[in-house]
Amino acid sequence: MPLLAIPFPAIDPVAISLGPVAIRWYALAYIVGLLIGWRDCLFLAGRPPHLVRLQDVDDFLVWATLGVVLGGRIGYVLFYKPGYYAFNPLEALYVWHGGMSFHGGALGVTIAILWFTRTRKIPLFAFSDIITEAIPIGLFFGRIANFINGELFGRPTLVLYCRAPWRSAAPRDRHRVVSRRLRSRPHVG
């Protein structure tokens, strides 16, 4: 390994295991991202011009959670493995096997915002301005969970500028991790 290379850490994707129940870093990232994002939105809603009530932000946390989780799972099923789940529809419910889609989660929360503001008669743009402030918080914790799960080391390259001595060194069993990821995607280019 080069002198300045950053070794890829070997962190177990399971944060806590209590008998048959395993709490993964992904789950903790979702929880922490939603809670910190919710608190940030409450702070923003409390500032002038007060177009959105704090109670509405509180109530939307449930809607956002459902939008992220259901949208993320449905997006994964539809965008990444539609053929597989067409023949195994019950396995779409097996969230413990992994498989969430950022695109589906974003679409799920967008639908939740539209539906929530329409049913509550809240100004859509005022509410969206507050809620979208939480997106970078969720993305931050999501990327940390991706790193812990061994999904962010990238693929091998021969490009000269990517061979800098301070690059991250991939894990020794990278082939196993990459091949596992490639099998879960219909096409990677």
C-alpha cells in the first residue's frame, strides 16, 4: 500500500445485534437523518414570516418517513430489479435483504409533500422551502452508512490522476463486494 493511502476500514454493517434482531447502520442513519432534519425544519418554521405552523412540521415527520421508506423500497423494486420482483412479488416486502433507491425516496417524499400540503391547505412553496432544507442532512448520514456498508470505494481505474498516493485503498476482498453489488444492479457502466 502506498505511503499516504487511506486504508478502507472494515466496519460491520450491523451496529447492534440483539439475538435475532440486527440493527444496521443504515437504519440508524435514516433515524438520525430524519430526527435532525425534523428539528432543523422546526427551527426554520419558527422564524418569520411564519407561513408554516410548527404543528404541521411535526405532523409531516410521519409522512416524510413513509415517503422515504416506501418510496425508497418501491423505487428499488421498480428501477433496479423489476424483472426479479415481477416473479417474486412477496420478496419486495423483505426490506431486511436490503435495497433502497435514492430516486424512489425522493419521489416518495415529493408525493408526500404534495399530498400533505393539499390536504392541510398549506402553501406548497413555503412548506417545500422548509422541508427541502433537511435533504442535505439525510444525504450526509446516508453517505456515511454507504461508506460503512462498503459501497463507496468505487471501481478500479487506470486514470493517472486517480492514482494519487492519498487515494482510498479498497478492501482486500473488494472483488467479492463489487461482484455482490454488480449482481444487484441490472447494468453498471
